[in-house]
Amino acid sequence: MAVSAEGARAGLIHHSDRGIQYCCNDYVNYLKGAKIDISMTENGDPYENAIAERINGILKDEYELAETFSDYQSALEAVKTAVYKYNNKRPHRSVDMLFPIDAHEQKGLLKKHWKKRSYKQK
């Protein structure tokens, strides 16, 4: 979807855990061919990819993506709708209450309102 929306270009980053579907040669080669940088957690620890985990949680909790779907098409439509609403209908405190689509299109420096916390492994 990112390649369709943004085109194959440098600067896109695919964040994931170390799931086998993200590590297989075909998938990795596709990302490389599309000039997408690959970012994976070091040990599969969700704290290492906290922003992606937060977004996944919001999509599941606020947009009903935690349910089981009867078929692939129903799941795909639900994901498309949830992602559209998240990016276009839900203002975000972390970027001055802008919608993500508007924050993405901003020129210049965008003031961010989150704190970077260091994670200490136990």
C-alpha cells in the first residue's frame, strides 16, 4: 500500500517485528527493490518498536480491528477504513491536534509533543 500511495522511492521505512513473514527472502527483496528501508526489532521486544505498537493498539481498540473477520475481503475493507479514519479524521495531540495527513503535508519544522523515553531491559 505504501508503494502504491507513495511510489517506490528512498525514504520510506518498513518497521516490523521479526515475524517470519517479514524476514522471508521474497518480502525482503520486494522492499529492497522498492527502495524501502527495513527496520526490525532487535529481539522481538514490543518496547523496541513502541510507536508502531501504539498505532496497532489504537487501530485494534478504537477501530474494531481486534475482531475475527469472516473473510479476507472483509478484513481488508475494515483495515482500509480504519487507516483512513486514523489518518484523516482523528486529530493527534502529538502534532498540535493536526490530522496525520495534514501533518505529513506540512512544510518546515513540525513541533512534536512526545517525550522520547529510554527503555531499560530487565
